[in-house]
Amino acid sequence: MSGVVTSITYAPVKGLGLVAVSEVELEAGGVRENRRFFLIGEDGRLVNGKFAGPLVRVGASADRDGRSLSLRFPDGSTVDGAVEAGAAVETDFYGRAVAGRLVSGPFAEALSAFAERPLRLVRADDPGAGSDRGVEGSVSIVSQGALELLASEAGVDGVDGRRFRMLFRVDGVDPNAEDAWLHRLVACGEAVVTVHGLVGRCAVTSQSPDTGIRDLDTLRTLRRYRPAVDGEEPVPFGVFGAVARPGRVRLGDAVTPL
């Protein structure tokens, strides 16, 4: 069953607001700008929405190579400029080491003040490394039908797909049809993706994508009607994979399992 791409979103800075675009270029490591930057605490540990949910209220944009960055805060203020790479650091991403460099300048100071906790900004050395699962999980897909079924099960009018921070949302397929794409090639526009697994969900999905405040018990609902799958991550919803053939993907493009 084929569908069409109805949403494309990515995060220039992991944990901050998503950027919605009409097209992206899938390279070997995914979308070059996606999660090129990430945040760590004073202890060097990764900081994401589980620890600082309201950071989703901060918008970000960056150039393709992470050489310039702009942050937009809810009060209308902005912090932008060239990215100055400093000391090398290595950050644990759920058991996987990600190499990067601390970013000098006003960015971390502004984000720390907003989050009311000390934060340091890091630019990953390699595009795609800042995704939770690295380049092997640099592409993520969820169906609109899956979101509508979740809304029905949760007893709400609708569920904003931004909660799940997926690269592509696909319409025109059955709810959770993407589950059947595991270990298959899937054509997305000009590109081809190898689907490696189901995305295990965490408490971030229970937070509003506008405020970062918990307002929907997604995990309890998903556990009730979507049982865990042996060998896959817990609380599955949506799929992740890697780029098998680079190419451009646009809104309205076909998504077809091969």
C-alpha cells in the first residue's frame, strides 16, 4: 500500500522546536541539518525534552553545515551568529558515543537562562550522528492513520504528530501500516530508505509540542492497545531506518514499500 508525504519536520537543535519544510535532501546520513546540534549539562550528559521540556518553545535554524545558528525565543528575542567550535567532547547517546565540539558564544548562555539550568551547546562532528540511533535511524516515519487511531484510543479529537518528532508523516495508508515495512526497502520520493525497526517511545511524547508540558498520557494509551514486539523497542509507534539511496523528498511525494 502506497501513501503520500504530508509533513516533513526536523530539529536543527535536538530538543528544541521543530522546523516544518516542504522538501528535504536525504543524504547517506539523513537530513544534514537534522539534530546537528545538541545540549549537554554541566556533567556532560545529554539533555533532551525529558529533562527540559519547555525548550521546544525555542525555535532554531542553521545552515547546512552547522556554521551559523539562529535561536528564536518566545518573547521575540533572537540570538544568532557564526558558530565557533571549541573543545572536543564525547557524549553518550544511549550507549553510543557521539563526537562533537562545544560551541562558543552566546547560544548556551541564552538557552541556560531560558531553561533555568546550566547548559552547553555541542555541534556533532558528523551529520546524522545527533539522531538517537545515529545514521541507522536517521529517517523516521509515522502514518496519519496511526495518529488518528491513537487519538481515538485516547478519547481526544486529535493528536499532533509533532509530539513524536518524526521526519516524515504519511497519509493514505492504513493505521500503523508502517509496522509492516520492517526490514524492507521503502521508496520516499527520489530516495529509498531501509526500515530497521519500530521506534520505542518515551515520556517526551506526553508533552505538548507547543509548551513542553505534559498534557496527554500517550504511553499508557499505547501500552493498552499496542503490545510490545519481541526484539523491538518498548512502547512502539512509528518506524526508523537509514538512507539506502539518497535523493530529494517533497510534500506530496509517494511513499511505497518495495
